[in-house]
Amino acid sequence: MKKIQKIIVMIMMFMIFCSEVVFAAQKNEIAENGAKWILEGLFWAAIASGAGFAFYAFVRKNFVGGASIIFVTAIVCAICVEPEIIIRLGQTMKSVLGL
């Protein structure tokens, strides 16, 4: 069961990281609508998978694991709703590191 969970998590991470790159290079309305559609789909997929994994963790009496899954799911959902968070975070890190 853990192997299946790891595979599902890796697929979700791959989808999140790769979906932004494809549409960021184009500057037309179709690409923007497609990116919004993919982010909305990732948002709901993150909620569903996060709820499922958290439920599984709580059933197994792993409360810390369940809470951690909910926290990570909330971060992923926030990034899906507003992807500019990553840009602001990168600019802040750049100014702090002096690059």
C-alpha cells in the first residue's frame, strides 16, 4: 500500500511542477485559460488526495501524519489558487541572498 501511495504522490508532484512550465512560455488567451483549467483540476485533485490520505492516516491512528498531510495539502491548494506566490517567494529569497 505504501508503494502505491508514493507513486500517487510522485505523480501529483510531477503534474504540479510540469503544468506551470508548459503554459508560462506562451502569451495568449488560450494558454492562460488552459493553465487556469489545469490549476483548477490540480486544486481539486490535491483536495481529494489530501483528504483520502489524511483519512487513511487518522484511521491508522497516525494523527501527526494526518495533520501533516492536511498542512501540505493546504500549501499545495494555496499555490494552485494563486501561483504568483512562488514568484514572490523567489524574489524575496533573491533579495535576501543578495543575488
